[in-house]
Amino acid sequence: MTSERRTFAIISHPDAGKTTLTEKLLLRGGAIHLAGEVKARGAARRARSDWMSIEQQRGISVTSSVMTFERNGITFNLLDTPGHEDFSEDTYRTLTAVDSAIMVLDAAAGIEAQTLKLFEVCRLRSVPIITFINKIDREGREPFELLDEIAEKLALDTAPMSWPVGMGGLFEGVYDFEENELYLPEGDSKEFQGKTVKVDGPEDEKLGEYLSADGVARVAEEGLLAREGYAPFDFEAYRNGDLTPVYFGSALKEFGVTAIIDAIAKYAPAPRPQPTDEGEIAPDRDEVTGFIFKVQANMDPNHRDRIAFMRQVSGTFKRGMKLTPSGLGKPIAVHSPILFFAQDREIADNAYPGDIIGIPNHGTLRVGDTLSEKNEVRFTGLPNFAPEILRRVQLKDPTKTKQLRKALDDLSEEGVIQVFYPELGANHIVGVVGQLQLEVLISRLAAEYKVEAALEPAPFATARWVKGEDKALDEFERFNRANLAKDRDGDMVFLAKSPWDVNYQAEKNPDLKFSATKER
């Protein structure tokens, strides 16, 4: 079963077309039946893949969705990550749970800042990448220029697998080098509706029956240059993260979507071993193991639910079996494991390495927890990052203090925010990486918890986790109580007014470690 699983993420800069590609992949995979709607199998309810209200208003993804579908005997677990840089923590954690990625580039913009950041995360984890250059039906940069930019900025060999026949107003179709097929647009909107021409190569005279003279010349000349000037596809180089196969297309017009699914099925790795504190755990290990990379509250506001997303690493999971979370130490029975389809879900009787299953719980499971049958392993590599923006939370209705505490705990468990409880002063302090997270916080407090709150500046610029021997910690605490807080785990946090402040305290207290990351 493991060899039939493909667990992958889609990464991109905002507005590159990631959500559209996600929807079209689901459409082609048979998971939905109508573009523009995410339609539950066997249900009348409709729900968009971007289901949170702020996502629908802004047209961006700010949470990671998990969607499972099957095609030609392969089970695809697609993790749709936030494109906005303010949610890079959520994206980072999601990328720990995948075995490969699709990188979506806008043909007009090429590699943008957020794309570069996400690629570096993939490189750190040796995640192989397939590149999809999107929006070729619009005016964009020359294909050669885009390929050269990928090679230069990402230090990756590029292997063009398809080629656009013109772009924007001159767009005439896409040529597939692998299959020697020409995909042609149809109708007034120039969508791909399945019209495919099989030829004997880019120089085949038959192309003249379907393309303009310029189009024929473009396929022959540019096709030859593309094949001769760039690396041929090399399976091992791709798997090692040294080469990216590049596909050109338009998610909106459905060019190249099927080729991407086929490429994931054909080339992307099956579930890979995952790192623990005592070496790697392979998928063929008998014991069921996995780790929580995401927690999401209130996916169904009617039921006030809380779902922990577990990447299964090894073993055959059976509904009802008992697993021990590393953060709890005692086993829990998993009676209602869920397979996800955007907002909709199905109960899973069995799950296998590579699968993403949802575990309903009431605060028992947290991001970073390892689940296992024997409680002998701990998966590593899911850090919290020091926040770059700190704010005090002001309640508009003081009688709702308890509800606020519950909401902040929930949202910090999800990784939306970090919460710090100052040793002096009553106001909670929230920390985030980006400004948009604060907007999501206020929006969700009001919509899901009926708590009206405002944020005001805190007199701190950043935070560091402080570790060391008890004596050194006690001494540090005695002199710096006004700048200290505890996080949700009760660990000491130094709230610094500036980076200089951090450096000063680190020099003054050589026996203590001031850390910008905290790994669970």
C-alpha cells in the first residue's frame, strides 16, 4: 500500500494560481465534479477549499488544507499550504509532512521572494520539486528566461517536459516533449477540452495543420533549443533535489493539469523515512507511528470541533487502535480517524504510511506530538519560531476573560499565534511572524469565540526562549522579571525591546542559551 501513496504540497508566492491549480487537480482526480465549487462526494453541501471567511474575502489561503483523492490506483494526499508569507510557520510545518512538492510560478513574475523562502525549506528537507509555470495564456516572460532564472536563483538543473506554443494573445497550445503530443485550445475562452494531436516530433509537418507558421517554427526551433540546451530529465537527480522537471500550462484554462498529476504519480517518491531523535523511521516498520504537524479548531463551527492532523510514518493503522502521544504519556483510543476532502470528511477504517489522518480531540494533541504504539520514538524537526511582532490583547468585555484564555490557547495550539503570559502584568501577549496573522486572530476571536478584542503595541520587539541550569535561570529571573513571560508549556521566555537587548543579555549570561527556535 505504501508504494501507492503520494503525499505532496503545493508551494507558491501569493497570486501565482496555487488555489486554482489545487481545485483543477481535484477536478481531474475525480474528487470534485464542478470547477469553482468543492462538492462533497455523496453530499449536497458545497464548500470552497478556502473555507475560512477571511480567506474567501481576500482570495488567499491562510490555513493548510488536506485533500485526499484517488486516480489510476494511486492515492494522492494533497496539502495546500498558505501562500502568504505571514503564515510561513504553518507552511514550514506542513512541508515536514510531505514527500514532494509542486512549485507554482507565475509566467509573468517568475521566482518571487516567498517562492524562494519556501524552496529553501524544501531544500533543507531534500524535498524533490516539480515546477509548474502557470498563466501562459497571459502575457509573460520568455520561457528560456524563466528556465534560466530557476537555474540561477535556485541552483537547480531544469528539464523542460513541455513547451508553450506562444503566450498571451499568441497562445496556440502546449507541446508535450514526453508524449510528443500537442494540446490545443478550444472555444472562445481557449480552454483545453481534450483536443490532443499525436505527432512524430517537434519537426513533424502535421503540426502545420493545427498551428500558424509562427507556431510551427516556435515548436521546431524553440523545442530543439529547449531539449539541447537544458538537462534531460534524470530520475535520481530529481529525487535527490538537484533537478526539477518543468511543465508549462494554465491552471485556469486546464492546460498541463493532467501532466502534473501524472508526473507526481510517475516520478514523485512514495512515503519516505522520517527523522527521529534516534535515527530514521522507515515506512515498513510494523509499529504504527506518526506526528502531528497541524491542529485546526472549529472547522465545523456547529460542533466546536478540534482536529489534529497526523502524518502517518509507519505501520498499518486500524480504526479504534490505541496510540500514545508523546506530550501526554498515556494511550488514547482513536475511534473516529478522518480522511479529509477540504471541509468534508470520511471516517477511515484503515490508514497507511504517507496518509494524513485527522484525529478529533479536546486539546489532548498538539503540534509536534509524536504518536506511536510503544511510545519509544520522538519525531524531530517541527519548530516554533521566535515572533517578529508582539502585541498586547485588550478585551472589550472584561467578563469574557475565560473565553479569551480558551481562544488564545486554541489558536496557539494550531500555530496561528504564540501566547506569552508575562510574570508582571495581566494582559496576555501574542506573538506572530506576520501582520496578517493578527487580522486572522481578531477575525476568528469574533467569529468563532464571540470575543471582541483589540490589539495594542507591546513594549517588546522580539522573544527568545531561555534555557540553562536552575541556578542561572533563577539569577536571571531575579533581575529581569519585568521582561519575562511563560509560554503555553511553562517555559521561560525573554521579551526583548530590541535585538541589541538579546545580544547584551546573551553576553552577560554566558551560562544561558537564548534560542530563536523551540522544537517540540
